[in-house]
Amino acid sequence: MSGPERTTRNAKIRPFGESMMSKKFFVGVFTNEHDVLDATTACREAGFAFHDVFLPYAVHGMEDAMGIKRSWLTWVTFLAGAAGTTIALAGQWYVSAYDWPLNIGGKDPFALPAFIPIAFELTVLIGGLSTVAALFAVCKLFPGKDVKPIVDGVTDDKFAIVLERAGNFDEARARSIFQSHNAEQVLELSGEKA
Amino acid sequence: MSHPVYSPLREPLVYGNKSLGQVTTDVCGVLERKPSKEWWLGFMAATSILGLGALCVAYQIGTGIGTWGLNRTVGWAFDITNFVFWIGIGHAGTLISAVLFLLRQKWRTSINRSAEAMTLFAVACAGLFPLIHMGRPWLGYWVFPYPNFRGPVWPNFRSPLLWDVFAISTYGTISAVFWYVGLIPDLATIRDRAKTTMRKAIYGFLAMGWNGSAKAWRHYEVTYLILAGLATPLVFSVHSIVSMDFATSVIPGWHTTIFPPYFVAGAIFSGFAMVLTLLLITRKVLHYEDYITVDHIDKMCKVTLVFGSLVGLAYGTEFLIAWYSGSQYEGYTFINRATGPFGWTYWVMVSCNVIAPQFFWFRKFRRHIPLIFVLSLVINVGMWFERFVIILTSLHRDYLPSSWSLYYPTLIEVLTLLGSFGLFFTLFLVFVRVLPPIAFGEVKGVMSYARSQKHSHRHEAAKHVGAGAHH
């Protein structure tokens, strides 16, 4: 988020398109996970488009509430892990059986059982590191990235549902969903897309 | 709507009925205040010992490892004992952070961060010993297979010592990454509450732009689960491989198939003792008694008891098999182990590791903090002796009586061990000052445990609102 411009809850809504670059958001701020989960489910069922939901900790059931799919990063782990196994076995074969075979205690140059421990370690190492690299890439996380919280306290004790104000956005409906789920604050924000 | 329901059946995981904001303040407040006098005292003691250890290491590398008490019969003793000891300590951290996560043990959230930090520092201490043992540590990178102009000369992939290189490197790397990924949301919290520009810059840099987005949380949660899933078999593999350094040799007392599970159990046992030692001090000094509660201590004592009993069972099994195998060398090694010149080390080991944890059968003792602290120290000592016994008593009298020998450590070796404790405690003390020792983000996620039941009305309420929506 590069500095959303905050307006008061009673501010007039500027017509969409006044600033071509900025999107407008309708935000409900909650103080506990149960309210935010219930409100998110209600918003999805009412057909609102989520910009995002900001949470101080992982709230279980939020994916279902928002209607987003489970992360696909498991595939990265699987493929990178398989690559790790392959690299380890191929490397050990190259070194021990191809490039410089040595007779060590009469063992087979390609001593597969003896190569399993390192194959396992490299599977874990490459699988794990690739998954974390993919996490950073897909969430655009990098050291020193500058962000400002969309609402103060979303990394502490506040939960914020951020709806996109686009098309025929039914503000009264959204406001009533937020308020009926004990929203602490209802805000209108405009700013660049996070 | 949802109202908190207080469960009469379960104790809450965090005491004091705290709000989410209070959790942040309680944990981060410690980092934002000036360090206490106790911290400075501890830090100065630890760095002094570390300095002494560093001098010893410099001396023995400058002079050569002939400064040790080794001889032609006993070629491995103190250094490898320290290595196995420290690696073992690390295992409890991974058990708490990864295995308990997979088992959905929610109480782990208060202790996993510091236990993982302990793992990293223990692995750092462990890694130093093989490096020192090389005698020329600047050539340490020769253990890795890379194309070189010496032939190329490759390491021997059929040797467990090389498996160990890969196991320890992977373990250290994955533990560090797992720990850091777990830290990111908490670092973002510290960034957002930082008062000074400097603090904001440093924690902002480390927090990598985390903003609490649910779209990011969904990938984050899966990554965390995967890392836990990878770290779990990894931790078992690491100490299994360490045990194979011994078990694949032909030395009586080492050449046994029980070694991998026996070493893993011992590692978790010693690691839990060290977690108890550290956390009992941390919770007291940093006033985290509401987070690291007596119930946490109680549960850790139970785990310690289970693994202590497994270790005790392994001691018995080793003796049984030494007799049942009919191998006279194996049989003699074990009789010598208990009654020979180093028999006292065996009985120190048995008293510390088998007898001491038996107190934990009783709830009263599992909640008696001073007693637990003493017992945790006793177990730490016992587990160091376990490795010493396994290594030394198997080596000093093997097949040929003409080459039997004794071994006594030199002052240099003892001070190097002491120095590794200095390094360990220095790192831990710095950690509790600069990073949150409690994973408060995760703690917030379990706050409602036993304080409010699952919201049975939630779905009905949501449907009710949804049904009236205009599209």
C-alpha cells in the first residue's frame, strides 16, 4: 500500500474515475477473528468483490470465507523436491561411478542405499528453499520493501475487510453487513492498488 | 452473534485473560525497554566465557590438535562428544516447532520461537567442533563436492561422515529459514509500532513488506505447513545419520542397529532439558509467566519423561543384546562400560538420565519450578556424559588388549567445551533482546482456546445476512 488517503466515514464519495490511477475501497475494521470471519462470509455471499482482508494473524477458515482457493505452493515443493532427489542421485552417480570410481570396501560404485541419506537431505533442502522463495515471489516480499498498513493496527489487534468500490457498489448493504458484525469502524479509502 | 463462552473443562493456554493488543505490548515491550541488570550480568558472564573459549580455539588451531588428550587408541573423544551433544540439543527446538505443529499441539505457540532459536544456536555450536577437529579449519570447504584442481578429488559418498555434512548443513539452513518465515509477521508488528526511525528501518527491512494480507496469509500458512512437514523427517534423519557415524563402524559398542532411534530419543530428551533450562530463566527474567505458563512446563516435563524412559529402555536393550548376541567383544565392552576404569561416567549417565526424570511421573513435581530447573541441569549433564560414555568406553578397549589405553581431557579441551556454552548463551541473550522470544502472532491465534467455544451460530448468522443480500 503506498499511502492510502483516508477520508472520514461521512465523507462524500467522489465519483469513480476522478483519479484514473486510484481505486476506491470500502473498509470495515473489526476487533476479533469471529466477527471478521462472519462478516467476510456475509460479504462474499452478498456478492461483494474483495480487494483483500488484513489480519494480524492467520485466521483459520478465511480462505473459505473469502472464497479463494487453497495455495498452489505445494506444487512448487513437490517439483523442487523431485529435482533435489534427481540432482543428488545423479551427482552421486557422476562422482562415485563415472568420474572417478574408487573401490571402497568392495562396495558397488553406484551404492544406491548409501546414496539415499544425501538424496533425502537435498530433497528437503531444495524443496524447502524453493517453497520459501516462491512464497516471497508470489507475495512480492523482499527485504526492505516499504509498506504502510492499510489501517493502523492490522498487524496488532485489528482486522480489516477491504471491499472494492467498483460498478454498482451497494454501500448501504456493505455498511449494514459491517455494522451488524460489530465493526469498530467503517471507512472509505482511496489509493493505489496494494 | 458470537459471545465468548468460558469452558470449565480446559485451562486457557495463556493466563490473565489478555486482549490481542496486550499480547503485543507484553512481548514487544521487553524489546523496547533498556535491558535489565540481570541481562547485563548474564551477557557479561556469557561473553567472558566465550572469549576464553575463543582463546583456547585460537591456541589449539595455532599449535595443532596435539594439544588434546587423544592417543592412538582413543582418536575421538571430547570434541565429537561436544558435537553430538550440541546437535542433540537442537532437536527439541525442531520437535516443538515442527512436530508439535503437525500434531496440532496448540500449546507450542508460546515456546516455539525460543526453542527454534535454541536449535539454531546449538547447531552453530555443534558445527564448530568438526571444524576445529579438522586442524586446518580454513580448508573446511573441502568437505563439499565441487569441481577442483586436485584431481578432481571427490568426497566419499559412501561414508556416513559425508552424509553428516549434508545433514547438518540442511538442518541448519532449513531451521533458519523456518524460523525466519515464522518471524516475518511479528517483525511487521514491531515495525508498525516502532517509535524511532532507526527501529522502523531495521525491522522494516527484516519484515520484507509484510502487511497482513489474507491473500498472502494463505500462501504463508501453506509454506509454514510444508516447512514443518519437511523439518519433521529432517530432524529424525539428522540424528540417525549422526548415529551412523558410529553404527556403520566395526567397533564393539558402536556397531548396533539400535543407534538411530536411540540417538534420536536421546537428542529430544537432552533438547527438552535445555529448553526447560532456558525457558525457566527467560519466563522469570522477562516476566512471561502468563505466556510460558506452569501448564507449558508441565507438558514439557511429560515429554521429557517419555524420552527419558525411551533412553533408559535403550540402555537396557544395549546390555541385553550385548549378552544375547553372543559376541564376546560386544559383551566385554558393556561390562567394561559399567565396571571398567570409566565406570563412574556410566553411572553418572544412568543416574542423571534414568533416575532423575522419574520425578516427572508426579504432577506436584511437574509444577515445582525450582526442582524442574535443577533436574533439567542434571539431565543436561547426564546427556553430555551419555555421548562421552558411548564414544570413549567403546574406543579405549576394543579387540586388541595390547592397544588398550586410557584417555583424559586436557584443560584446553575442557575450556573449549565451556566456551561453546559461552557462545550458546551469548547468542541466546542477544536473541531475547532483539527479536520477540514469543511468537506472539501465533499466540493470538490460540487466545480463544478454552476461552470461547467454536461459534456454532456463525454459519447460521452468515447465511441469514447473506440470504437478505441484494445482488
